[in-house]
Amino acid sequence: MSLERSVMAFAGFMVLLSLLLTAFVHHNFVWLTAFVGANLFQSAFTGFCPAAMLMKKMGIKSEAELAKK
């Protein structure tokens, strides 16, 4: 799986997890959903994504790197 797809999968998982936590644990977990959404929005414009940086350090390759092989 490429870095780009991993970031999308992670963001989707975090949104679903935060919605479950909001529904079953405490209503303030909705702020986690807002944080993930805001992070996705700003990364679309700036290219800065902390999750992508961590995944890159873990060795996940981008689509461009995978295409070179």
C-alpha cells in the first residue's frame, strides 16, 4: 500500500473511531473528528501531514517511489 493510500485509510479509521467514541464514551470525542478533518483540509493546501511524516519514517513508500521499481 502506498503512503498516500495509507494516509487516507488512517484518516478514515480515525474519523470512524472518533464517531464511535463520541456515541458510546463521551460527547467531547467529537473534537477528535474536527481535528482530523481540519488536518486533512490544511494538508490539501500545504502538503504538511504529520501522519504521512511518521509513516514515511516507518518505511512506507509513496506511489512515485513504488512506480520506480
